[in-house]
Amino acid sequence: MSTRIVMLPIDKFDRIRDAEPMENNTMGPQQIDELRTRGAAVLELSEFMDLCNDQQIDLGGYWISYITHVD
């Protein structure tokens, strides 16, 4: 199990309906693939931190949540 950051584009997802309910929930590979198909990015915590610290992503266009990933 590991914590993953979920970046949900604000033009495709709703904060109250999508981002908040998934917070701190457990998801498997199939659920993560479904999110990615809808346009979400699901990143390992260290990958997300590197992208932020290197200023490679603009968080202004995303709802941010987190999940626990299980295989």
C-alpha cells in the first residue's frame, strides 16, 4: 500500500462530487485506470513533490486529492 496524489482537471471533475469523496480512500489498479481514462493524473507522492518543486506543473487547473493504492 502507498499514498498516491490524484490530480483532477477542474474542467472534467467536480470538487464536491469527485475529489472530496475519494480523499483517503483505498483504490486498486482498475479504479486508478478508470480515473486516468477520464483525464486524472495519479502520482506517487515523491513524483508529485518533484514535479511541484521543479515547477513542472501548474496546480491552478486541478482539484487535488489523495488515495491509498493497493495492488
